[in-house]
Amino acid sequence: MAQYELLLPKMGESVAEATIIKWTKQPGDLIQLDDTILEIATDKVDSEVPSPVAGKLVKQLFAADEVVQVGAVIAIIEIEGTAETAPVAETKQEETTATAPVVENIPGVAQLPVTKTEENQPQDFKSSDRFYSPLVKNIAAQENIPLAELDQIKGSGAEGRLTKDDLLNHIQSKNGGTQIKATSPATEAPAPVEASKTVTASAKPVSSVSGGDEIIEMDRMRKLIAEHMVMSKHTSPHVTSFVEADVTNMVMWRDKVKKAFEQRENEKITFTPIFVEAVSRAIKDFPMINVTVNGTQIIKKRDINIGMAAALPSGNLIVPVIKNADQLNLVGLTKAVNDLASRARNSKLKPDETQNGTFTLTNVGSFGNVMGTPIINQPQVAILAVGAIKKKPAVLETEFGDVIAIRHMMFLSLSYDHRVVDGALGGSFVRRVADYLENWDINREIS
């Protein structure tokens, strides 16, 4: 019998590591080709790892909740054949040590290279009996935290494991609540980060609990969402502008073409791809809404990548991204929207499909809300909420005078980062989106 080394697969260019959620196969279990062996999680997406071979699971090399580097051997599978005929793993282990990818979005810490092997870690970490993830080790090395001090920090992770947040809080406390300053040891200057990240010291209110109250522990995704929302409010001074739009022509056009569209394209057309098209066109008119902030630098994005907030059955939220949305026609946008929304609901998104968004759209109207004040999805500087479409009486100007008619009306709400987006730009942008929706050609061909 031969042994096959199962590697943690590559999940996208920007993903360097993942956390093991649980093993669905145990040592001794027989495995068929494409059987799910374990479930893993990145910062935003949960994924399943299928087996590329059939055989028997012999050994699990990592436990649940451990952080594993892409390309690392995570399990041993016994297969038919000899060692000479055993299939070669898709990613060579030595390739994973060649470069040090950058871990992004760590509040208060500059971009840190993630080392791939224990040999790259400071020597004193090897003598500890306590498990530390590569990310924790790198932060500790950057902040000159000795092993003896690290071992004394109380961990909030599984079985008392020290998490990134535990270490950051400890460093912040040592620094008297000031911002943590860590720099990459690389000889090259690191690429600019896409957002200014500051750890803000704040008092945590204590909640009282009575006998009839139910305590619900946040799941992993809800914790990440909570951290991201708080960080966004600390980072960006939020301002929201509102516009009411008459979208009667848009509604009538969709009602007219939706049956033929579904028959021709085998896709249902919703209002979302229409909104995405309008936003993409408005971004081209006002490109300074498509930027990020790095300290005192404004980084103007070349690509227009529209994230669309999607509610999950669990009650959590995820934002898949339509890359280069301005280059897709309405049919292409419809297919992209439907595909991403469907796979988001079924936890089938790839990690790269939630990365590199430059602007976000959220449809609060799907819950019957007429408007909202959404929180900016960092490191972006603006997010648009579209409200419910309601029939309302409206005054129309005609050549025979003003008349009152029943029209389809909706509110658009744009929240923007007032550090770089002033009211003139924010207000003009949301008005331009409304103009594109109001001036919809009711005789437009499906394309």
C-alpha cells in the first residue's frame, strides 16, 4: 500500500492560510474520490476539502481550530499501489516556503509576512509546549515579545489557545492603549496597505444577565463581522446622503422582458444586476468614489469590482464580488449575480470571490426597508443601499401642466468616508446612479 499526502489546497492568490473547522472523516474511515474530508475557514469563507484519491484515512496532522498554511500536508491517505506509483501531490511542499505572503486586515498591525515553516520562526518558539499559530508568532517577533511572556498571556481560543486578538490586546495594554506599530522585516518596502488600521482603546460595557435570559455565543463568522463593523466605524467618519428616484420605466421594462429573458438565458433577471450596471456607470463618471485610503495617500482603483451584500440562512452576511463589473453587459451581470448569490447561500463561494471589492451595494429593500444607513465595507470608501420600490402618488410635469400619477419610487442611500469623499462628490454620485435608473429605456433590447 502507498501513502498519499493530502495538502491544504490553494484557495486564491490572497489567501495564505486557513483554519480547520472540523474533520468529517476520521482515521480508519474509507474515502471515495471527491469525498469531503474536512471543512476549513478563511477570514470570510467556509469551504470543504474533497479527497483527490480513494483510499483510507490514516492520519490527521492538524486538529480542529488549528491554523494551517496553504500547501502544508494535512492528512495521510493510504491508497492502492506502491510508493513508486503513488500520485504526486498537486503542490510541492518546498514551493510553499519560497515566498512569504502578506496577511492583510489585521487592525493596528502593519502587513506582516507569514512564514511557512517552523525553520523560519524565531528559535525560542520551538521550545514551548504551547501551540502558537504562524500569525501569532510573527506578531510576537515583530513586537519583541519573548517566549516566557507569550506563555503567560491568557488565551481565549479553543483549549486556551492564544489568538491574534489576545496578543494584540496584550500589546496594546503594554503600550498604554496606544496604537501598535509593527513593521515588516523585509528588505523591500511593503506595498501600501489598503486602509488605515488603528486599534482604539475603549471601555467594554458589562451586560447584566437575569435568570430567564438566553446566552448565545457568536459563531466565527459573526465575530468577524462584528470586528469588521467596529473597525470601520473607528476608521471612517461616516456620512449618508439620500435620493428618491422614480424607477417606473425600469420596473415596467423588467416586467415586460423577464419571461422572455428567462426563456432565452435560462436565468431570472432581478433588479440587482440593473443596480450594479447603474453603479458601474456612475463610478466611471465619478472615479474618485472608487478609491481607498492609506494614511495620507488616496489610492485610485483601476478596476471596478462591485461587492453585493448577501444574507445567509444562518443570519450572517457575506459580500461576494463581481470583478470588472463595468465590462459585463446586462446578461453577464445577471448571470454573475445569480451565480454568486446561489453559491453564497450554499456556502460554495471561493475565498477569492469575496476579495478585492472596490465598492459595495446592499439591497435593504429585499427586507421591505425603504432606506438605510449602511456601514462602509473597509477598505472601500462608499457603500450604496437600495430601498424597497413602492407605488406612490407623484407630481409629473407635462406640456399640459402638472398632474398627479401613480409611480414606482425608491430611495437610494449612500454612506461614504468623509475623510476623502465630500458632500459634493457623494451627493453627485448617488444622484447620478438615480439618473441612470430613472432614464431607463423602456424599449431596451435584452443584451
